Amino acid sequence: MKTDTPRAGRRFRADGVTKLLFFSLFAALVLLPLFRMLTNLSRESFDKVFGSPVIGEILQNSLLSALAGTVISVLIAYLLALAMQRTAIRGKAFFSVILVLPMLIPSVSHGMGLILLFGNNGILTRLLGLSSGIYGFPGIVCGSVLYAFPVAFIMLSDILRYEDGAPYEAATVLGIPRARQFFRISLPFLARPLVSVFFAAFTMILTDYGVPLMVGGRYKTLAIVMYQEVIGQLHFGEGSVYGLILLLPAVLAFLVDLFNRGAGNSAFVTRPPEPSRRPAPRILASFFVIAVSLFTLLPVVSFIILGFAENYPTDLSFSLVNSLVITALTAALGTALGFFTSYLTARSRSPLSSLLHLVAITAMAVPGLVLGLSYVLLYKASAVYGTLVILIMVNTAHFIASPYLMMYNSFCKLNGNLEAVGETLGVGRVRMLFDVFLPQSAPTLLEMFSYFFVNSMMTISAVSFLANASTKPISLMINQFEAQMQLENAAVVSLLILLVNLALKGAVALLKPSFLKKRRQKTF
Amino acid sequence: MDALKKTVKLSLRGVSRTYGGRAALESVSFDVYEGEFLSILGPSGCGKTTLLRILIGLLPPDGGRILLDGRDITSARPSERNMGIVFQNYALFENMTVLQNVAYALALHTKDKRGAREEARRMLAYMGMEEQIGKKPAELSGGQQQRVAIARTLVLKPEIILFDEPMSALDVDTRIALRRELKKLQRETGITMIYVTHDQEEAFALSDRVMIMENARIVQLDTPEEISLHPANDYVRTFVLDNLRAKVESIRRFVRDGDED
């Protein structure tokens, strides 16, 4: 924008300065730590990692288990999304809650659920008198599927919800058989989004150390090796190398998604295909949904059985309070940061906006473990190290991308002339932000808060290298109990996290309608 | 308009603006008279929206001067120009009621909040919106939303109101009804109105004078009658013919359906 008049110039500068300020904030939260980790890479560490006789095996293990877990997760997720979106099965509301329950507990809990059920002393192993074969590859794949399929399911449900039904109707009228319709209509429509979903699930599984920690046994993957190098042996150099290896596919996934996002959006109003009411697909779909629901509920049931079977000397209230403080502050600060940043990027366009937008979503490309290690390296000597502050910082950075995008999209949908109206009415930008933009964003703000809260409550990745005895959040107690072979305690912790997150989700579900009622649908 | 009591309200002198090397406005000069209804007519990309944004102060011109009552307002803030604007999609505050929308800016500038609300209520009553006072914009029809948008600027007592294609989101019947209301409003308040549109029928029906723009320049600025009788060039002639065609259409409609206008 040209700025000849002094006033416009001043306004323009203020806008630029604010954006630079936010940019530096994101630089401190994401870019600088990452940069620090990359500068920590040394020839010596590379030699150690790649000179190790087991590196080939580790890479192969990671790739195989992540690939298997991803394929199964995406397949289950697609079938689930089809069942929920394209057939008229009963109890959709109920299942849509059950199917995303796994997203409310840490990955390590999924692994633990498998141990409790199928491990050497597992409930089902003993009940059925089997010998356990869960440790290693099958366990990692199983646990990873539990961990990743709900995310893929939500993504695919969203995609199917916006698929247009018209081509199917036309095809049916023309007498084109179902199978052909799938290959000629469904697949081409799905192809690009499916790539995004696939990459997202793959990175999630590849960079997770929680499941392998529990059920991996001697089957080592990259993430678990990185975790053990840093936590167990304080080998930051080798940790950085592993971090770099994990960063690569995550960055690739990020780029693929960035590329796909722009392409997939069509502005047309579409009506999805009518859900099938024929009995055969309905029954089939019901069975499938019930089966997957049981699969997701089993570990939770095992926590309950084990958790209430014995007494606990361990007092968990200390780490629970830690967690609640970290979580509440991350959610509040993260939501505020996301709100203001997206206002700057979505509501006043400039080259700086694009830069700020990019840095705000960059965190999506950084796996939690990598971010955690980067924070250790950059902030080791600083005053925030070893306090709750750094845990809040790392969680905010780790989870900011999605909530930021939620708000960004919602700001983009608001009328483009609002700022101009404010200017002509003599209402300042800040005033407009609080009187007009903030009230209209209430439902989105609530969603952002909930996203930050749930994820900070259950995360074990970025925080694992940064927490100490006095700042440890409750999710990391699972790791500790695992190391001490106290699975009952770990089960209680998992249950506790689930309950807190469920309570928050419930509160959000209750609050949301009252926010939405305030902005009814447009009626012309 | 009575030719005898024309006073110049707004005056542009050599106003220009380029966008990325392309001229969006090439040294445009014209006067707007007090109490006049002036339409700016032209296809998209002719510079009319740029001109409007420069007039209200949302966009600084590269060169030239803008005078309001002889006072230079070229670099004044939008809120210091005593002008109001009604946008194409109205940009109402969706989180506020109709009354709050209209009272909001007024209440912000005064200590007398109750007075501001009363003033807003009066203005809405004048616009025939009393029944809708407690509703949210999303509950209103397009025409009602436009009335709220007009009331929102009117309540600040502007000397000039600018309209940025305010009818384009509405259906034909609503358009014709609102057109009449707008004309009546202008007669009653005597406020100078500048109306940007690409609809020649609308421009000719509403305006005291029409300004036709093409390629960042003014092609002709005159009364609808003069333009119809003496189009400046072929480009304007097509506009006039289109307008005639529309007139014939509406007469046909009247003959067929007994519909007026």
C-alpha cells in the first residue's frame, strides 16, 4: 500500500511494528530454538549415529512400523468416515464421541492399554491362557493405530462432509455401477486430501515415542532412541541428529499440506450425497463402527479395572496441579496469541502478514520431541529453564498452528469492509477488535481453548526433556511409573487425564450453543 | 436541480492513483454540488471504486487535491471528512442488535449514552425499522440490512453519503423499491449523495447528474437527459442504448403484467 499522507504512514508503521513484534515472539518460540538445534549438529554426532551398527535396523523398524500403522489407521478412518457420513446408522452422536476418546489420552497410555490387556500379565492373556506376542512390531502398530486413527477419522469426515453428491446422482441416473463410481468419482476427489491425511498420520506415528516406550520391547524406533539418548544419557549431540531425521518427514508433510490446502478449497456450495438407507450397508457399517468403538474402549476399561483393583500410596495431586496450571495458562495465552496473530495476518494484508502467517504455522512441521530438545539447547542457561514457564512456552509453540488456523479462517470469513466502516465511523482499530471482532469470534475462541487444553493435558513429547521433579506434569508420571513398573499407578494417571479432558470437552459442548445462538444463520 | 443555487460541495483537482504501475485514476477533476445526487457509472476496473475509496479517505491519492467546502481534506482521516459510506455488503456488526449497530459510533463519541440510543432509535424509526430494533443483522432481509447501514451513517449527520454498489446483492423488486426510498431520503434530508454503480438504469433513474468512467478517466459528466441526447462517444452511446433497452423492457413488463415501474 502506498502511503503519501503522514497519517496513513503512521498507521502503516504501527501495523508493521506490531507484526514485527509478533514475528519476534514466534521466532523466540519456534524458529530460534530450532535453529539452535540445527547448529548443534556436529560431524562427530553424525558419525556416532550413522556409524552405529544398529542404525539401519532402527531406520527400518521406524519406517515399517510407521507405514503399517499409517495404512491401517487411514483405512479404518476412511471406513469409519464412510459409515458415519454415508450411511444412516443409529447412534451417530454417541459413536462420534467414543471414536475420538483416544485423542484425549497420551500415546503412552495406548501402549499401556495394550500391555494391560495383552502383555505377559495382561488381563486377556491370563483369561485366555495365551502367551503374549504383543511386544515389538505388532504392539507398536496396534498402539499407533489407536493413537492416530481418530485424527485421520476427523480429517476424512470433514473431507467427506464437503463432497458434492451431484456427480453420484448423475452417475446413478446414467446407470454407472457402484464400483466404477468409486474409482471414477470418489478416488479422484479423495486423492489429494488423502495424501495430507496419510502424511499427517505417518508423522504422528513416526515421531511418537510413547507407544514404543510401553510395548516396543527390543524393537527400537527413531523416536524412542532419541528419547532415551537425551533422557537417559544426556547425549544432546546424537539427540539432535535423530531430531533432524524426524524433522525431515514432518517438514515434508507440512509442505504437502501447504500445497494441498490451497488446491482443495472450492467456493461452491455443495450438498453431500444422501446417506444410504439400504439395510446391507447400514448393518455392515453398524458392525464396523461398533467393533472399532470396542477396540477404542477396551484400553479405557482396562485402566478402570486395574486402577480400582488396588490401593495407591502415591499422591498424584502435586503433578495434577502442575498440569492444570500449565494447561490452563497455555490455553489462555495460546488462545490470545492465536487470536491477535490471526487478526494481524487475516485482517490487514501486507508482505509482513504472509511472513507472520508462515511462521505461525511452522510449528506444525516440528515434532514435539524435536521442539523439546531445541528448547533444552536454547534455554538451558536462561531463567525460565526448570520452571513452569518454559513448559507453558513449549506447549504454546507446539500446539499454536491448528488453533491459529481456526481463527485465521474464521477472520477471513468476516466482512472485508469492517475495518473501513470502523474508520469512517471514527472507531479505532483496537476498539473494533474488542467490540466487533472478539464477540463474533467467541465460538472459535472456545474451540481454540479446548484444543490447547486437551493437547497440553495429554502431551508427553515436547515437555519430556524440560520438566523436572518440581514441574512435572501428570502425563509424564506415566513414564515414571512405567520405569518403576507400577502400571496400576500409570493406569490411574491415564484415567485421570481422560476424565479431566472429558470434563473440559463436556463444558465446551455445554457452553458452545449459547455462543452460537448469538449469531444465527443468515436468512434472506 | 435548480441551476441558480448550485454551490460546490466537493471538488476534486487532478486526483490520480496508480496500482502496481497501472493507472487506476488518471488526473480526475470534477465538482459535486450541494444536495446533489451524483452517480459514478462504469464497468468493473474503470476506477470508480478507487475513486470512492480516495473520496472517503481509505486510500491516499498519488497526486491532486480534494476540497470539501473549499477546505483541503486530501490527507484527512476518513472520520474527519464528515462523510458516510454504505458498502455493497453493508458490513454490519453481526454481534450487535440493529439498535446497537446504529448507536455504537455515536455513543462512542459522546458522554450522553442515553441520548445516543434515543437518536439511533429516532433514525431507525425514520427508516421504517422500529419493529426490527432488537434483532441481529443476520435475522434481517437484504433490504432491511441496507436500511440499517444507511441509518448507521445517517445518525452521524454526514454532509455527504457515498454508496458502493449497494443494490448489487438484492433482487430486482427490492432494488426498485429501495431506489425510490433512497430518492425520497435524499429529497427530505438534502444530503449530497455519491453513488457508485455499474447499472446504467439505476444511475439514470436516481441521479441529478451521471459521471461515466472508462479506463481511469471521466468520459462524460452531465444530466441523464444531456447524456442521452448527446453521448460524448461510442462508449457512452452503448450505455445510453442499454438504458433505453431497459426502459423498453420495463414498459413491456408493465403492458404484460400491469406491474408498475
